[in-house]
Amino acid sequence: MTAGHLAPFRVFLRLGTRPGAGPAFEQAWQFGANLIAGQGGNLGQWLARGTDDPGTYYVVSDWADEESFRCYERSTVHAEHLARLRPYRTEGEMRTMSVVRSMP
């Protein structure tokens, strides 16, 4: 990151979905993403679908810092978002990281 800019705390999720559940999963994710955008410290979110396996989705979200993310993670907004996605998911994996370099 350049001087004067703090590196975001990044969360990366890989999610498997049930066969045929993609459109419903995407709609449920969008609903939750709109709520998450209002959480303190959220800098942005992205949803991508695998090209080699369209039943696999990837979510990236950036946060001002780890504490902002952990606060969201403990919130009722997060619990409700998970519950909304649960019917469409088969598995999930989360990784967290700090961005160390960025190119515009």
C-alpha cells in the first residue's frame, strides 16, 4: 500500500451451493450484501462464480481493520445473513488476510 493509506483487512470465502441453487443464492447474497455495506468499516464486497464449477462461489470483502470485521461477525446482521444463505450452501471455507501490496 502507498504511504498514508492503511491496508484493508480482507476476508475470502469459498462456498459450495446445491445443484440449481445458484440464482437463489445470488439473490440472498445480494440482500445481505446491501445490509453489510451499512456496517461500520466495510469497504466493499464482491461475489464471483467459478467458471470451472458454477456451483462454487467466491466472496471477497474488505474491511477498514480486523476489529471492524470481527464486530460485524458477532452481530445479528451476520447471523441473519448466514441463516439466509444456509438453505443454498453445501460447504464453506473462510480465510482472512491483510493486503500488503496493491496496484490500481
